Amino acid sequence: MKMSLDFLGYRLFRRLAVIILALVAGLVSANWMRWARTSAEEEFVNGREHGQGEILNLSRESRAVKPPPAEDYSIAMENYFADRTLPGALDRVRAAAFSLTAAELVPALEDLRRVGMDDEILRALFARWAELDPVAALAATAGADFNNHERMVARYAVWGAWAATDPDRALMELSGPLVKGYRKTAEEVFWRESAWSDPERALENASGIGDPEVRQKREDDIIDSLASTDPASALAWVLENREGEKRASLAAEVFWGWGFRDPQMALERLRGLPEDVQQNEVYAKLAGGATRKNISEALQLLPEIPEERQTAFLAEAIYQEATNNHNPGRASALIVDLPPGTTRNFAHRHLARKWAAMDSQQE
């Protein structure tokens, strides 16, 4: 009940913030609702959203180099559940999980359920199981002890680890009975994890897909993941293999990841690209990634942004600060501080519209 009340309170707070923003915008510009959407605004708003939701935020255990466990798994678990705020406590549990044998994994899962289910530990245990025996790990996810959320977390961990350790076998099994009922999501997990593990090989595997639409979707997923670790290589591939609107759209996803890693370097590279790539959508994604890192650092880029792209850049920065950075007060202040005109109006409409869309998806 407390969780439900907290959630409702959060929803009410968000909606109140939208109302306050509307009142502020109404005071500074009584005619803001009359502004027609420009073609630039439509191009920006219709851009792909970044991110795939919490359940697809796969743990990195199978990607990272795993250090030797600092302590026994049972001791690490006991310390973690005694005080989850201890620095490095969860990391020690994860590291210890990867020292478990196949025979120890089932008791470990039983212990986890007894002390309290934890998504991150559940991911680590099933990622470890997938390293040892992925087929057995997937079979275990069908057990009646798991609810739907836990089952999906476990399955995605298995497919992620399998893609990293034995991509050829995993790719073959994607068309078999092991993924009945959730094939589409399993494929997405596989291709994204493959991109982290070996992007060149992943792109080579994707090139063999017969259906051109499916092939392009898989390649886009791989490039989206590659952008998080090697945005320069990801962009080079996009420029060579995509044309027209598709090239700008995929480049935008690359610049989200690049903006998060190194905003200044990302902007310097973007300004050197052909005009057909320098679209509002691309500058907006750069703003999104840079703002997720630090809003102040993102705003420092504004004087270097071409004037005709500043509206899209600033509107997305304000939206990210209000929502993903959970700072609607700062976002409101940024809007109020803008001079009257198109940029202020667009920034307000963009924030209010996307926030309302988020509410409607949760109802």
C-alpha cells in the first residue's frame, strides 16, 4: 500500500509540475498555444526515443572482466542484506556469484528467494548459469516459483550471457522452441549483447538475415549498442551504410551515447558532418545524452550549436532534466529564463506533451 501511495504521490507531483509550467508559459506568452508546429519540430518529436526500459537494462556481468571474488558467496550475501548501503556490497555478491558451480546455483536461488528477491543478484546468478549450461538455465526459468517479472529478468540474463559466450549456438537456438512466447525480446537481447561482445562479428551475422527490414533493425540495434563504447566506429558504419532519413535517424542514436561519454568531442564531430546528417533530431539526441551526464555541461555547448538547431537542443535538454534527471524545478527555471519567443514556447510544449504521453502510458 505504501508503494502505491508513493507512486500516486509521484504522479500527482508530476502533473502539478506540468500545470505550473503551463501557467508560467501562459503568463510569459499568452499566445503560445497558437504557434503551429514547424517542420523542424515535427522532425524532432518523431525521433526515436533512447533506451529500452528497465527490464532490458541488462547487467554487465557477462561483458566485464570478472575479478576473483573477495569473499565467499554466502558471506557476501549476508553482508549485502544486512546493509545494502555498504560500498561495493552488491559488486562483491556479483563477483562471488560467478565462482559458483552448477550444483551450487539452485541452492543459491533458493536462498535468494528466502532472504528477498533482488533483480541484480538474480541476473548475476542466471548469467553464471548460462556460462555453465544455458539450456538448463533457460529450463529453470520456467519454474513455478518465479513471477512474470522475475522470469523475464532471468531469461534476459541468460540470453545476454549466452550471446557473449557462445553466440553461434545462441543464434541457432533463437529460431527453436527455447524462446516460445518471447522470441522477439530474446532476439533483441541477443543482438544488443552481441554488439557489446563483438560488434564486427555481430554485424557480420546480421548481414546474413534474408529479410531486409529485419536485417536493418538488427543492424540498428547493434550500432545503438556500439555507440555506448565506440561511438566513432559506430558513426563511421552509419555514414557508410545508411542513406537519407535513415542515416540521420541512426546517427542521432549514436550521438546520444557520444553525448553522454564526451559531449564536447561529440559536438565537434557532429559539426563536421554533411548537412543531411545535421538535423534537429541529431542535435536533440546529443542534448539528451549530454544532459543525462550533466545539465550544466550540456548547456555550455549551446553557443557552439548552429542557431537554427538550438531550439531542438535546448528543448530536449530541459525535458531530460525534468524527467530522467528528476529535476522539474531546474527545468521550470530554465524555461522561465528563456527570452520570449519560439524557443521558450517550443521548450514548454515539448516538455508538457512528452510528460503527458508518459502519464498516458502508465494509466
